[in-house]
Amino acid sequence: MTVHPPTPPPLPALTRAEGAYVDAYLAAADLLGRANPARTAHTYGALRAAQALVAQATALRDALTLMHRRGEHEMHVATLARALRALDGERRTERVTMPHDPPG
């Protein structure tokens, strides 16, 4: 019997700009996690992540600018949160935070 991982929830319908926003946000979070001083062991990897973060911040800004120019002034928080969850956002943003202290 083969055990398969659980099927992720379906991605909600998003505008193209909202999709770019979510993608850029998660990519930036991934990079911040790689640069997190409380979670990284090597300066080179953190440096590379910090260098790539500049481009990702630009992509994030561009997605939000496009949303604003198209008249998308309100964030649909529940929908965007569902998209983040569908794209494994909880795990991907976990590395940005401080690790829990071990008990004892």
C-alpha cells in the first residue's frame, strides 16, 4: 500500500496581479528565511539570499503597483490567505521567525 501526502487545498481564483503578489511575497519570505541569523549556519548562503531579496522586493512592489493601477485597492484577505495556505505558506514563512527554545 502506497501512502501519498495529503492533497493541498485548491488554489482560489486570483487576478494575475494577486497571483504575482502572492508568489513574490512567498519568494521573499523564502529568502528572508535563508538569511535569518537565528536559523542559518553560513554567511555565504545568507549573503546570496540577501542579494536575491532585492530582486524579489522589486517583484513584490511591481505586483502591488499593478494591483493599485488596475483599481484593486482592497485586499481580499481571506482569499489571499487561502492562496498562501494552498502554496504551503505556513511552512515557508516559518523560517522567518525565531526558533522555539528547546525545553529544559
